[in-house]
Amino acid sequence: MAPLNPYLAYKRDTSRLIFWIVKVSNAIIASSSTLPDNAPKIPNTNGQVTVSSLVSLSKLIAKHIDPIPSAILALFDSVIQARAATYEAFQQLVANKSDPEIERSNVSHKHFINALAEAFEALGGAAWAEKYKLAGPPPDDQADLEQVLFANKFAVLSLDGDTVLEDEGASNDGTDLEPQQHQAAQRRQQKKSSGKGKKGKHGKNANKKKKQNPPAAKTQSLDDVPVESYRIIQDEEGIITDYLMAVYALVQEWAGLRAYVQGLWRDVAYNGLNSAVAGALSNMAINIIECSAAAMFIDFPGHDSYETVMSTITRGNPDQAQGMFHLALHEISPDQASTRKVQEIAVDVKEQFLIYAYRDLIDFVTDFQKTRGGKPTKRMLNQIGNWDPNLDLQHASETERLKWRRSYTINWLYDLVNIFSSIVVQRNTIRGERHVLESVDWSTTGPWDKHRRLFGLNEFAGMVTHLAMQKPGSDIRHKILPHHVFQLQCIVDSLTISRGWSLSSLRGHVLRAPPQGFRPRRDVDLFLDRENERTGSGFLQAVDILKQLFEEDGILHSDSNRHEANYGLLEAVQYDFVNWLGESKYMHGLTNIPPSRFSTTDSNGLWEYSPFLCGVGLEEGLREAYQYSFIVLDSLPEPILLVHLHNMLVQKGYIAEPVGLYASFQELFAKSFFADGKVPTSNFGEAVRARIAESRSRRSGARPTFDDVKELRTTRFFKTKSYLMACHGAGWNPDRIPDSDIPMPSLLGIYRISQTKHIADPITGQKRMEDTDLVNRARAKGLSEEDLMAWATFLPRIVKEEQPLPEAVREALVPKGYRIGNLPEPGSKGGNHKLSGQDLLDLLKLDISNDICGDIPLSSLNYVWVMVRFMMLFHQFEEELGKLRNPLYVQAYETDPLWQKQKRVGLAYLALHLQDEECLHVMAREFQNPRTGFMTHIYWDDLGSTRLRGEKPRSNRGDDELPDQCIVM
């Protein structure tokens, strides 16, 4: 599912193509007693072919297979198109400015393309291309590709010297071919040696020579060669060409993703998008760049740094590279049949290739290293001092804007490193410890990570701090990877956009009036509510109130330490939020640490001037609040008891209309409260026992780690992960999220199901979805096989007007009272639709918005306030039933020693089993005093839908969504 940039797609397609060619040609060689003179006589055993042998193997295959599978020809065509597109781009580069190395590469490139075209032609590619020129590839090409590649297509029969390929017989891995290959080679060898020859020598010498022959080497086999390792062997020029292709694709990818991420922060500032949504999606965009670069440069070890990438694409001189790259805007005709170029401009190389951001980072690190004291040198201070956060960017010149941005970037990096390194620096200066700064492990896996200094940017801060703390003059350029520079660029862009300045690949500097009243800390302040302005919403106040209720419960049970561990956990989280989220101790000054570089305007400038930090920090804060709240919830009896009591009172008619908070909890976390997630309609007391017994049977005997606890792997009841937890646990790589962590409903879940393999049912023979966790959960919700199979026809293009979700599907998937974003637009082609990086982020944006502030908002609910509500409701029960001297109350709280240490458990247990009329009437009344809804305790003022303030859904494409147009680089 992970999006592949053009180079990675080319690399994948090439490996698959060579895999098929090698397997099929090996099968032909194995079964043929005679072969053409120009055909290989020995089967391939390493999965590698030369350019010339690719042509000869294709011609051999064409003689024995007719027709060639359409999916293979489509694969071949995609490889040629990828090479041709890059060749054309490089041709334009040398047309603009001569470059001997690129010219040599282009000669090699052209030879490679010609060989591919010859092989394609030999397999019947020209006729195939003509057939589908207008209609496009047949709908089942992609669906059939894996079947063609990996099914038993390589079995061979030899009939009177003629070779026939069958669909059955040989193993998928080619092991059955080896004896045939050996026998065929022997037959051909015998034919070659027929006729008269010299007689062999006899006697002692011959015997000695025979004995001295070394043992036969182990025969090479394709068994252990993965599909990814099948490739075309190239000379040095070919390898350079491949590296140029990789670099070109990576730069295109980050340019597109940068525009997308700018759109996110524009929505935060101008349209009210929650900054945690933008923060989470920014993390995913950064991960896409990181994964793409890692996958590409595995073939080019030592050439993965940003410096090498940039030197390659700019030919070592960014100034001279200006004018080499162009963007063209094409208008698409209404019938989609033709395009017309309406504009073409030269790319701003330094801006779009992130060179400004990289140079600012290098200049900062170089300057910091000179003293490692946290203060800029005098020379640097002359450049970045007196930064004005209120500069009128609309009326500033381009040079002034660039200088303003550079000053901000370096000042902000100084604050970031000073606060992140403060724990170690203070140990050295105050305690006299001797930590060698250049040797300290600043990473999130190092020993200092347990000391909180920051939220949301710890990995990035650790990387920059490591570079800055090296000895003066240390060369650190090789350690800076493309995704590091991309991340810094996103951080800086978030501020400039909030001040009305964005960068367009087509339009350059785009200026508008700054948003009215926007504050980067807007959503962080709502989450924490430091000033206690919104009772029932903010996290900080909730912890203080819950502490009081914990103490009262301790008095009730004569155990002052009853909730000590739970409160200690929440208090630690509260302390970190107060001191390091949205604000930091740094704003008040840290001993022996230089003051903030923004002290003259706002000593909290690290946060106040960084929407990006506020967004990713809030995302981590929401995630930690959810995790630690669930750990505490899991240890309390009140949540389970109250949901069971509420359900019984509703089922028996004591409560006419379910109370929102408890009904929502029951709907969202049914498996937490009920055995197998099934809501009971009778035997209510036994239902509680069944759920407790179920939790005991699932407990593991292994000693849990801290990660096990934090990831809710050790909880008995509350195990549901939020969407943010699932994304973070996968390293912000959606491909790594296990099916079990993907909620249903969600668009990611639906998309995963649409990509699921179709198999033939062994009993009925009909096609159905392969059994996966998501498919099984969808079936359990009542979806038919027909509904599931229909999802394979949906083309995930969310950027257009959304299509309605079929009503039957919606009813089966969506809990009552909730909504979900609509399905992507139905497409005309079959399954296996792949998403681009921006399309994937568009899809995930809907799911993440739903989790944080939308239609299924697990991360928006303040669970600490919910615990306060639960504890207070039991207090209400106790007061009212105590006044009435209700027999169940008296038994649980006064007379029965069984309940001495668990009085509330006793009251609920007796109420569920004995169902005393007076007790149930009192409880029903108090459940509705007041009738608390889910919305009462969310962090935000309101839950918005996934659409921004009533706008139509749109993509964050940058360049202001030019309709019916496309941009080509």
C-alpha cells in the first residue's frame, strides 16, 4: 500500500519483469533438447541478466509462448515509459546547460531504452500497445499480475522436440525445474560431443588425475533469490543513470509533499483545522521521504546524504543550476483527450530543492560548534539579531523575506538545542559531572530520554543536538539525510504560512493577509486549559479534581494509599504537560543556560513561533493522555460497573433514553465491557462475571516491559488503541499498522480491504475475499461478500467530490449516532489501485481528523474527566441510598465483610443480581442527574466534521487547486 515514487515503482516493476523472464526462459531451456544458436544454453541461477541477454531471452520466450500475458506486456511498457520519461528530462537538462556527465549518461540511457524496446517488440509489445492505445490496459491487468508471476505457470512438457508451457506442474520457487534443467543440459552436451574424437587415456596416470579432481561445487539455485533481487546488470554509466533517476524522483517527491504539508498548515491557520491533525500528517509525510530515500539508496551505499543528492542534481553548483529545471502548466480539455501548455517557468532551485533550509542548518551547526555554549558568535549575531516577528511580509522585498526567514530558523534552532541539551549541560555546570558533549547519546533510545524537555520533536531535536555538540570544525554533512532537511523545511513553512507567506512551485512567493487572531498554541491551550476557563474539558484541572475523589474513596475504604499509584501516574503526566507542552521552564530561564533567542519579543518563542511544534507536540500529548488514562481506567472498578448498570437500567426500562456518555462508551468500547463485545439483554450479573473471567483467561505470564504497559498490552479490559497510537506505533508508516490496530469503520480499513486478495472458495468455487482480520471484522458487522468484493472497484481519489457510502455498508459499519467520511470515487478499473503520497495522506487525513476532532473521536475525549464523572456518580448513589438505608447499600457498605475493601463493587454486584426496585430507581434517577453527554468532556469547543467550516472536501495540493490543470516538472 505504501506509495512508490517513480524510481521505486520502476525498480519494483523491473524486478518483477526480470523474475518472469528468468523463470519462463529457464523452463524453456530445461525442456528443450535443441536451442537457437543465440539463445542461452544454461539456465540462469542468480536472477541477473545483462541488457543484451534480456533481448535474446525475450526472443526465445516469444518462440514458445503465444500470446504473452497482457499483464507482463503492461509491466514491460511501464518500465520503458519510466526510463523514457527520465531520458527526456535529462535531455532537456543538457539542452539548457551542457553537462558532459549527463550527456554520457544519456548515451547509456538511450542504449538501454533501445534494448528494452527491442525485447518488448519481440514479445509482441507493438501489437499490444496498438490494441490498448485508446482504451487503456484491460481492467484485470493489475489483478492478474501476481497470478501470472507467482502461480504455476512454468511447467514444461517436451513433445517430439516441441516445447509446450502448461499452467500446472512445477513448483512456484522453481525447485522442480532443476532436475529438468540438468537433464536438458546433458542432452545438449551429448549432441555436441557426438562423432569421432580422441580416445581417453588409460593407465595409472589417468587414474591419478581422476582422483585429484576437486569435488563438484554446490549448484547455484534461484530458491533463495527474492523477487526484489532480480535485476538487469549495468555498466558504470548505467549505475550512474540509475542514481540520477533516484535523485530526480526523490526531489520531485519532496517538492510535491512540501506543497501538501504547506496546505495543511494553511488550513490550521486560516480554516481552523486542529493542529494535531496537521502534526500527525506532517509526521507521515516526513516518513514517506525517509522510507523512499532508504529504499532507493540501498543500491548506492555512501550516497544517501542530502549533500550528495543535492550535489548530484545541481551538478555541484546550485547557482549555475538555476534555469536547468522548468515547470509547465497544462490545461486539460473537457473530454480529457488533450492538453495545452499555458505557462512555463524556471524552477526556483534553491527554494524547491530545500537548499535554503539546508544552508541555514549547516550555518547554525557550524556556528554553535565554535563555542558549544549556546550563544551565537558575534558574526552570526550581526546576521540574525533583532528578528522582528511582526515584519510586514506583504510589503517586504523578496530579499528581506528570505533574510527574515533565515534569522528565524537559526534563532529557533538555538532555542531548540539549548532546551534539549539543558539536562546534560546543567549536570556538567551545576553538579560538576563530566559528560563529553560530542559523545552523549542524544537520541530517543539514549539514557537521557527519560528526562522530558520537549513534546513532539524529540528525534529531530536529538539529531540536531548531536550535530551541534560535535567538536569545532567537525564535518557533519554526511550525517544529514534528505528527510532531516525536509522536516526542517516543514517546521519553517508552518510559521511563514501563519504570517501570510507561502511558497508555490509555479507562482513563487504567494502573499496574503495573515489570519485574524490565529495563535499557534490555540489547540494546545484548549487541551490543557491552564487557566481553568472551561470546567469539564481541560486535562490539568481534571487531574487535580480526580485526586480529591481518589482521597475520598481512600477514606471510604480506610486505605489512604488506595489510589496512590494511579494518581502518581497521572500527576507525572500532568507535570510534564505543565512544564514542557506549549510552554517550558526555558521561558522563565534555566540556570547556566543562555536565555531564549526570542526573549526581546516572547521568551516562549520556541512554541509561540512554531505552529509545527505545537501541532506535533499536541499530537504526542493527546496520545499520552489517552494511554495513561486507559491504564488508570483499567485498574478502576467503576467504569465496568457503571456501564453494566446503565445497560441493565435501559434494558429494563428504568431509563427511557440512554444517557449519552455511558451509551457512547458502551458503543465505542463494547469489547472492553462485555464478553465477546456482545451487549447482554438479560442475566446482567452473570454478564459481569463472564467479562471478568474472559480477561483472566487472556493474561500472559511473561514479565511486561514499560512499552508493553504503555501500548496497552498488559491491560485487562481497555485495550483499544486510538488511531494516533496505531500510527505512532508503526513509526508513522501506514504500511506497518497491523490490521488488528485499524479501526472499522475507517477509510484506511476500507482501502486495505479493497487491496485484499481474491481467492476461490474451496467449497463453492466462487470468488471471495481472503480471510484477514479486517475482512473478518467487516463480515462480523454484517457485510456480505458481495459488499466486500465491490470495494475492490473503488478508485481512491479523495481529491474530487466524495461519493456516497452505500447505505447498507454505512449501517453495518458505523455506530449509531456517528458518521464517517464517504468512500472514494468509484473507478472503472479493477482492484489493486495504488495511492500516491498525497492521495494516501488525503485518505489518512479523514481518519486522523475523525480520531482527534471528528466523527469517531477517541482521542478527543478527556478520560480523566470521565473518571471524575464516574467517581462522582457512585458518590451520588451512596448519598441517596444511604439516606434511604437501602438494604443493598447497608449490606455492601456496613454489614457484609466480603465487601469491606470493595464496597462499590459490592453495591453494583448486588444491584445487578438482586435487582432491588428501590435501589434501581435511585440509580436510574442519579444516572440522569444530570444527563451527561459525550460532548461534555471533549477537549475542544466542539467536534467538527472532517470538512473544514462547511467547505467542500479538497486536497492540500498547493498552488491553490488549479481546476482542470496539471503541473509537469
